[in-house]
Amino acid sequence: MRDPEILKLTKSLEYYRKMYAELAQLAGELAHEIKNPLSIIHMNMDMLAEDFTEATNRRDRRTQTTIETVKDQCLRLENLLNDFLRFSKQSQINLIPGDLNAQIERVLALYLPQAEQSGITVLRYLDPDLPMILLSSESLQAALVNLVKNSLEAMDGKRGELTVRTRTTLNGVALDLIDTGSGMDQQTALNMFEPFYTTKQGGSGLGLPTARKIIEAHGGRIDVQSSEGQGTQFTLEFPVPPRLAPAE
């Protein structure tokens, strides 16, 4: 490619990169502006509901049902906006040296009671000699929460196993999350990381895209393998900076 063509392509890429950043900022500001009146509506519906807590006639009961419907939809929109804001903020994060094992252990501790109640066994195979990686603890845990929650929900209603494994790879370190849940068809597997794509009732479709965005912001990647009726495996791989690798 000739130099003038390279220069033209570079300018075009910079233009679209700048335009994307401006649109993302505008979308985030718009989401914040929507949240404020929505919160006021929700708060006033809560106050109105107090006046119908002891509804006795048919009209009051119908009004009570309408109020609860509006409250539910307000909550759904608030959750959607919160998911969107988290999704839009994950392009740049501050990274410091940290332990991937410790991050997944903290997340598993949150979900262990739920797993035990559902009859799900959590199997840990965490490499004690795993090299440290550069990470943002809060952001990475948010991504892991989405993935662990997804795995447990895939086994909802039946006993199963969630295998959690960390290991070294040729390119860095990896985390495997393997469940024995319902699995996914090819269409779902192809689209699961697309924003707003969801097969769950009431889902925002931003949980898994946000998780992928966070992992990519760590310089990592996420792969998925799934078979209907057999389960799903998520594999997260992160680079290890040379200065953080264990000494030989």
C-alpha cells in the first residue's frame, strides 16, 4: 500500500475512533439523565403504594396491581441503565499486579451458599504457583460474577458440578469455568457476547458483553465451548508481563 493511502486510512481510523468515543460519552450522559427522573417515578410509586396496602374493593386492588406493574418496570429499566453504564465504562481501567486465584476465590465465596442450596458441587483446581497478572480487582470480579452466575443459572433446577481451574499457558495464565448445565445451541453461542442479546426472561443482554469487555481491557481474551444438554466451558486467558513472571 502506498504512503498516501496509508495516511488516508490512518486519518479515517482516527476519525471513527474519535466519533465512537464521543458517541459513547453522549450515551453515558443520556443514561444518567434518564436515571434521575426514573428514580423519582419509582420513589413516588413506592409512596403511592403505601396508600393501597390495605385495598379492599375491586377498584383499589386494580390500582394496587397497576402500581406494582409500574414499579417492576421502573426497576427493570434502572437495572438496564446500570448494566449499560457499566458496559460503557470498561474501555480503560487501572491495572496493578494481582493474584487471579484470589479474585476467583472471592467470587466463589459469594455464590457458595447458593450452589450448596441448589445441590451444585464446586470443584477447585487452582494452581498455587500461578504467576501474577495485571488486574483491576473491582472490574475483574464484576466480570467473574457474571460468568459464575451464568454457570450456576445454567444448572438451575438440577444437581451439577462447576469446575474452576487455573493454569499456566504458553501465552500467560488461564481460568476455566466448566459447568454441567443445559448448554447452548450454536445460535446462542455465536451471539451471547453481542450487546442486548439474551435468552433469559427480563435479562438486559449486557452481562456477558460487559464481562468480555472487562477481560479485553485486561489484555486478555475469552472463549466459550458449549454443547446442548452437556454443559459449557468458559476459558479466560490473561498475559503475564515478564517482570511479574516467577523467577527461575
